[in-house]
Amino acid sequence: MEEHEIPDYVKTKLLILGCGNDLFGDDGFGPEVAKILEEKDFDPEIACIMDVGTSVRKVLFNITLSEVKPGKIILVDAVDKGRKPGEIFEISVDDIPEIKIDDFSMHQLPTSNLLKELKDLCNVDITVLACQVEYIPEEIEPGLSKTLQAAVPKMVKLIEERIRKEER
């Protein structure tokens, strides 16, 4: 593959991927965080932020096949792990829930396999930053709950701190 054909997101030190479906309540948390981070002016060689919505598999697959890979990947998503709604926490790649209401979830196979392959075989540092959902409707219902709306700035701040660490 020619240098000009390699996507910019694989060349960055830190790739942040906002995952989720903003048509299903709190599942839109990752895209909302990515949207705010995209407005900030980060050095593209240090950090690339992408709202991948429900298309994270394609991005991870491209990275897996690419000769060039980001040094670190942070996935931002809302999950149900039975914690306090709005709580932000880190999940091990090996502990990603396999079942979620949205069939396009990053948590279902083969996405979790791609993450494990990137981590174990490609030596990419993978972090999953999650927020405990309060409400995910069974039918289309856009918009985050007030609890997750309040958690968005907290997650943005946490990620900004990680980006600043990479800039040093």
C-alpha cells in the first residue's frame, strides 16, 4: 500500500473512537463524546478522534490489515455492567460484554476478536472507557438521559488528560 493510501487514523499516536448508536438513548454516549473532542484542536500526529457510530468494525479491520498502526486506541462507549448510571470506568478488552441491545454494537463478535488481535498480536495498547447506561430504549428514541449528559464532560476531560500525556 502506498503512503498516500494509508488512512491518517492509523498513523496517529492515539486514536479515540466514539462508539454507539445515537438513535437509541444512552447508546449515543460515545458519539457525543467524540463530537465534542472533534471540535478541539489536537495535533493530528498525536491524536485522532472519530465518531464511528456503529461502524467500529470497519475501522478496526482496516487497522488490523494496515502495516502502520496507531500506538494506542481508546474506545468510548456506554455499556450496562450493573453499575451506577453515569459512572465512568475502564473495561479490559477481555471483559467486554458480548450482548447489548444494539445489534451493531462494538461488543459483539467479531469486534471483540479484532480488539484482542490488535492488543495481543499487533501490540496496540487498547483501552475501553465506558459509561454505565441509565436507559437504552427498545425502539428508536434519540437523546441521552440527563445522567449521561452530565457524564459527557467528565469523559471529555479524562480523554483530554490522556491526550496531553501523549503530547509530552
